[in-house]
Amino acid sequence: MNTVLIAALCTLGVGLFVGVFLGVAGIVFKIKTDEREEKVLAALPGNNCGGCGFPGCSGLASAIVKGKAPVNGCPVGGKQSADKIAAIMGTESGDSVRMTAFVACTGNCDKAVTHYDYSGPVDCRMMSFAPGSGPKACNEGCLGGGTCVKVCPFDAIHIIDGIAVADKEKCKACGKCVAACPKKIISLIPYSSVYKVACSSHSRGPEVMKVCSAGCIGCSLCARNCPSQAVTVENNLAVIDQEKCIGCGLCAEKCPKKVIIK
């Protein structure tokens, strides 16, 4: 009986010692944090998508308080979050441009030529290692494997008729689809963009027409007819400067392949 009592007392004594030691250590070694960090974190959407370039919302909150990130650094929260954070930090949120993902390809099942039937993991990153960088004859077209769909945390991109299509209303511009696409045909563009070039091929016109009926042939009709000089042809592909574009639609009207879409 004495042995049991002694053991219990020893255990209690050790427990009390450890408890006191941990309590004192917690006070002595406590890391002081800026109280604004918690307020900034509360103002963020909490998606932890990493679109800001930091490891989650807590990482961005810490960076903002330390002056290593702008108050409008969260693409998901947008202006609403930026205004709240700016008030906490005692500064101005500044102008923020809403962005959205855009897939520069319309080479769907009917328009794009395929060299062979692919059988393997349905993932664009795996498909790009297949012969010819994928079954599509166009090496710069969407593979339709849905890697972008899998990484999107907002259900804003889907495979429709063999190609990825982004929903600009659902997209929060986190950039995960941009990073995941092995063909690099997804980019973030201003939400307000009216006309876009839905092609990524830099091949010459005759080569493009052999592999896709919806590819840019670099004819320059769009550039020659643009009244604001917003359209240029760079390396056989039409490019629209969204800051210069006035949305007149002449480029889309003159495009013989209809790859400039509204």
C-alpha cells in the first residue's frame, strides 16, 4: 500500500513540476506578435490557396504587417478585403484590378486534329510526356486532361468539349490553374477585357491550318484594322494590349479564323 502511495505522490510531484516548468517557459520564451496580424488574418477570406505567393492566409497576414506584402495582396478577397486591411494598417488600399483566368485555346474535339488515341492517366502533366507532347497535332493547344480543374479550389474551370474553359464569374484569380498547366496557355487577364485571342500557337499560318481550324494564322488583318493600335502580331500570333483596346470589335470582325472572341 505504501509503495502505491509513494508512486502516486511521485507522479503527482513530477506532473506539478512539469506543469510549472512549461508555464514559466511559455511566459519566458513567448514570441511577441503584432496584434494587427490577427486582425489582418480575420479580414482575409481564409481560402489558403497560395495565390498571393505566401504559404496561406496567415503567411500573407504576417507579410502585410511586416511591410513585405501590399494590403491588396490577396487576389481572392479583392477590393473588399483590401479596404478592410488598409483600415487596419492605417493606409490606402489603392486601385486593384480584378483579374480572371483565360484559356487561350478553342481547339475543341471538332476543330483540332489528333494524331492518335491516348490511353493513360487523364492528367495534362502526364499527357504532355506522351509522344508528340500529347495526342493533339497542335503542340500548343489544350490537352483537355483536366489538371487545371483538379487544382482549382473554386470550381471555376471545367473541360468542355475537350478543352478547358474558365468561368470568369467564379474565378478568384488565385493562379493555381496557371501554374498547373504544362502547356502554359492559361493566363490571368483583367476581368474587364472585352476581346481576347483564343489561341496560343506561334506556328506559321499553313502549319496551323493543318492541325486546327480555329488557330491564329498571323495574317495581321486584326492589327491593320484596329483603330487604337491595340493589336499586334508577335511571332505569328495576335496579341491584344488591353490597356489600349477600346472594345470596338473590328479585330474580331476581320479575323478570318474567328479566334478573337468577345
